[in-house]
Amino acid sequence: PIYEYEHFPPQTADVSYGIDGGSDRVGYFSLPTPGAPNGDIDAAPVPPPALVISEFMADNEGTLRDDDGDYSDWIEIHNAGPTPVDLTGVTLTDDPADPQKWSFPSHVLAAD
């Protein structure tokens, strides 16, 4: 069959959604293969992590001191999902030209 377009669900990091070249089925792939043929479709979709920014402090000039005694900007993230989420490689930015401006340290956020 020829596909003119496909309606894709919300995208999740490290999960591809597309057409299985061998069967022409549409579904999720847990192993992204950019520039290469798609592999086998996974049996079930991989749900996105349920991370919520619950609090943040931007431009902290005197509200709360950190452990070093500095007035750093900070963020609080809550994992509302049923499984732990590894934050390694997750980034934040306030500059679209620098999407990896700040990276989380290696840390696994416990499940709710």
C-alpha cells in the first residue's frame, strides 16, 4: 500500500512510531533506527514517563539558599508514574538555540 500521511500519537523520547516495512503495519518501535529500515513493531506501545514540573525558582536572588549557601535557580520534578525514570540525558533550556543548555546529573527518580 501507499501511505500519503499518517496521524501520529504524541511522541516519546527513544520510541519511534512508524510503518513496519515487512508487514505494512503501523505501530511503535522501542529501538529507533534513523536512516535505516524499521525493525519489528513492539507488541505494546511504550508509555511516556509521567514527569511533572511541580515547582521551580527562576532568577533566585535571595529567596532560598542551596546546600552551598548560594541562591541558585532550582526545579522540582515529580514522577507520577508507576516506574522509576532515569534522568540521565534529560536536558532543560531557556534558549531554543541551545536545547541542551543544562543536563540533569545521573539520577533515577523513584516512582510515585
